[in-house]
Amino acid sequence: MGRQPCCDKVGLKKGPWTAEEDKKLITFILTNGQCCWRAVPKLAGLLRCGKSCRLRWTNYLRPDLKRGLLSEYEEQMVIDLHAQLGNRWSKIASHLPGRTDNEIKNHWNTHIKKKLKKMGIDPITHKPISTATEEPQPEQQLQHQPEQEQKQHQTSHETDHSTAELDQNKEPETSLQSSSINTETKEEEKSMTSPFDPMELINNLLVDEVPLMEVPHEIIAPSAASSSTSSSSSSSLNSSNLLQGYIDQFQDFEWPCDQYNNNLGCLWDDDLRSWDLLIHDIDGDRKQVVDQCPILVNLEQESNWAYN
DNA sequence: AACAGGGGCAACCGCCTAATC
DNA sequence: AGATTAGGCGGTTGCCCCTGT
């Protein structure tokens, strides 16, 4: 009958992950790849739920993650994407390589919302807040709508306000809008029958300032690429494929830079160090891990490994 | 220097959908 | 076909750190 339970929730650890647990998880994923998360805790020797492991990996440990605050460009992209997609953070995240839905969601709630409000823009509707109706009515109404209704609403809503707000927000903001978006969802594509000319928008892009970020599939390791969008069970990659993916990813990829010469797709600097620490910390396990994981060797040997 | 309050973020919770038996 | 679960997603919570008093 059905599948086996994901985890017996008795005696499982909760709360923040320790460095030791991280090590175990990383070691396991790098040597075995992402298979079924249910099995990961047991095999990796973790007292965690598989779900927790998956979350930790996708939101924090994945080597292709970018760290640190979102750049202005990314922030603008989030705003534009949110205007079209609403709170569909995973969809939004899929357009921002190296960023997770959780990260974007947090950033939205803590930074962007305030910023927009400061600018007099309703973060929900993306329309200018009329001084008369400053109460957060629309937000609450939307949030309290039953989900299905909201979804139905959303498709029409999206079309509505994506067009409406384009009219209204055309002003100062760099309208990246849908031009930069390869919407995978057919429904969305259908629903986004916006009357504006995409080419016009493309032309409006600050192409000189910002590199096109058409790289998600290239820079995201096979495992990671499959994890965010499709079920990770589909990533029946064997470990050699996975590791090869990492190698290719790190060795061949030229990270794009923004106008400030910041690496847009780079690994987090600190984490390179932390990976290194990790390698050296493991010691006992180190040899085994390094032997089985060429990318670690690579990282270890090329201490002056350059992004570009 | 100590405390309080607020902000930021990692992690959890609960629901939904797709997959599996 | 129906039951059951894994994985994915968005919302929420709670802890930690920073800043102001």
C-alpha cells in the first residue's frame, strides 16, 4: 500500500543544524548524489527527517548557492517577477540562479516590502498606494482568500495587474518584466497574454549594465537543477554523474559579473573557505571523501582558484 | 555595561500534487 | 480505483544578533 513513511518522527532531531550534521549531509550527497531523501538520514547517519535534510541541502548547503544580499539587479528582478507571479517563490527563484525560494521569500518580507512601501508602492498589487486608501486592505483580502479561489483569481489577476501595473509602474523602475523570463508554465504563458511588446521591454533592458542571466541550467549542478523544479527522485544520477556535474560546473563556468563587477553566479567566498575547512576538519573521513569527490580535490589543490 | 526591542534568517509546519503500490 | 506517501511549496515561527537607550 502506497509508499513507506518518510520518517518515523520519534527521536528525530529538530532545530538548527550543527556543523557536524552539515558535514555528514554534504559528504553523503557528494558521494551518493541525491536519491530518495527518505533514505538519506539513515544512510548519512543523521537523526533528521528526510524533509529536513532536503531543506538544509537545497536552502543552505548546495554548492551552487550564492550567498549574501541580493544585488540591485536581482532585487529588481524579484520585484518584477513578483508582480507577475505573485508569491510563487519557487518560480521566482528559478529565474535567479543560485538563489533559493526561501531566501527570496525572506528577502522580500524583510527588505523589499519595506522598500516598496517607502516608495509608495503596494508590495502586493505593485501599484502606487493611493494616499486615501492606505490601510492594508487589499493585502489582507488577498491573503485570506481561500487558496483555490486565490489561484483562480491569480491567473486573471496576474494578467490584470501585470498589464495595469506596467502602465502605472512604467516610470522609474527598470522594467525587466517578462522579457527576462522564460516561463516554463504553460498556463502562465497563456495567462500572460500581455498587450505590451516584449521586444520593447527587451530593448529597455539595461543590457550594458547587466549580463543576461540565461545560465540557470548551466550553472546549477544536475542534482540541484532537478531539485528545485522537478522531483528529486527523478535525479537518478549516479554519483559519478553528479560529481562530474560539479567538476564541469566549477571548472568551466565563467561567472557573470554585474555592473559593480560582483560575481553574479559565484560561489560564496566564505563558503569556499568553509568547504576547505570542512575538508580539513573531516580528517578521518577526509581521505575517503576527497578520494570519492574530485571536486573537493580540485578545491583543495587550487587554493587560488579563480572564478573568472 | 546591561537591557529591551526589532530585524533578519534558518528551520519548521501544514497543505497540495504527483507518484507509487 | 483508492489509499498512502514523497517531494515541493508557501506561510509562519522562533532564535540569534544588532542597535538604541
